[in-house]
Amino acid sequence: MTEIALQATNLDCAIGKQVILNGINLEIPRGQMVALVGPNGAGKSTLLRTLAGIIPIPSGSVRIQGRALQRLSPRQRARRMAMVGQNEEPPADLTVAEVVALGLLPHRPPWTGGNASEYETVLAVLEQVQMRAYADRGFHQLSGGEQRRVLLARGIAQQTELLFLDEPTNHLDVRHQHTLLTMVRELGQTIVAAMHDLDLAALYFDQVVVVHEGRLVAMGTPEMVLSPERLREVFGISAAHVTDPITGDRRILFSYQSSDTTENSNPSTAPGGVL
């Protein structure tokens, strides 16, 4: 029987008093990578932050490995899940190594400091994200893409079953986007990520969750969920399934033109890309 890492039941998600999503029901099996996608403003980041316990739950429930999220203490949560947000600002003047070491705090006994073995752990994690050479550099001296990789390293150092990522490929060039997501797949953790790039969601994630107009409209494999009909309905783009001539994989060719103006066009000949 598949172990469920995260379960949401009749979950509402809100920002302040404004409800963004209603009645979310989902189960995420242990060890899977799940992408949350939807148009801008659909609520994918709000859903992610609610599942991670950062935003209060107005209605419904979230269970982490069978335990109610609301009943976990902050330290218990931090030992079960890590969150890497979009626009995090670590305290000024911290080095890269010190930022990553923050991920080790939930595992330390109270009122204790770090030691040499922790520093080795930090260096090993930085090696994973190809940032070991920057260990002693100031975090705020890095580029946006470099900072993203360091924050991911902090999340990895936290050694949790669940890892939440909010737009993890923001500020990364194409090569580092693919390098980072390949590395994330190799972690063996349960990954839940808000993604705006449908191409990357289709290529690297086991399941895709689509949110639109205040609700969850689909969850399943990328090929099943990112159908031409749903892409037209949710994102307003024309698309068609094709076979990649190089790899033989099933892919989606999509048009950048509005589906309103290309309803009768052939998406395989329209300007667009493959995802």
C-alpha cells in the first residue's frame, strides 16, 4: 500500500479574509514530485504555503504523514517539512555557509551551537547545488540565481521528508533550471512545487495539480492533465500532443497565440514550443 506523505481534505486557502481556493482534496504519495500549476493569480503559491503551514487554514485539514498539521509544534513541523520561498531575505551579513546551516537548527538540542561535523554537512550540501566554492562569500553578494541555489541547499540540509518549493527555477538560466530539477529528482524526497513553467512541470514531475478559478480542476500525470483541451480552457493556448523526434517521448506542442484567435488553426504549425 502506497504511503501518503501529505493529504488535504476539504481545504480552503485564504489570504487574510479573502478565500482564494475552495474545497481542495488531494493526496500526495511519498517520494513523488508534484507540480502545482495555474494561471497567474490562480492561487498555486497560496496553496503551497497553506500546505506548508505558513498561512493559517480557514477551513478543512492538512495531514503530514498521517498527523494533523495544526497539532504539530514548530520544531516538529521543521523536522518533517522544509520550505524554500520565492523572495526570502536571510539576515544581513550571513555567509553562504551560515545560511545553509540554518537548515540544521531543527535537529540541534536547544541552546547548542554548531560543530565541525555540521560544517562538513553544509559543504556537502553546497557541493550538491554546485555552490561549495562560495561557502565563505556573503549571501547578499550573490546573483539572484546563485541565491536560489543556496536557499535550496538550506532546504536540503533540513533533512525532511517533505520539501516545498515556490517557483524554484526563478532567476536561473536554462542550463541551471534543468540541472537543479534533475538534482531535486535525485533527492528521493517528496517534493511539492509551485511552477509557472509548464515545460519543466511536464518534464520533471510525476504529477501535476491544476488550480483555476478558485478550485482544483485536475490532478494526475503530466500527459493526462496537460491535455490540449485543458490547456485551452485554463491557460487560453492552443496545443497538440506530438512525438519528440529525438527521444520518442510524448510531448505537447503549444501555440503562444491566444486560443480565441487560433481556434481553427493547426497548433503544430503555429509559432510555439514543446513542453
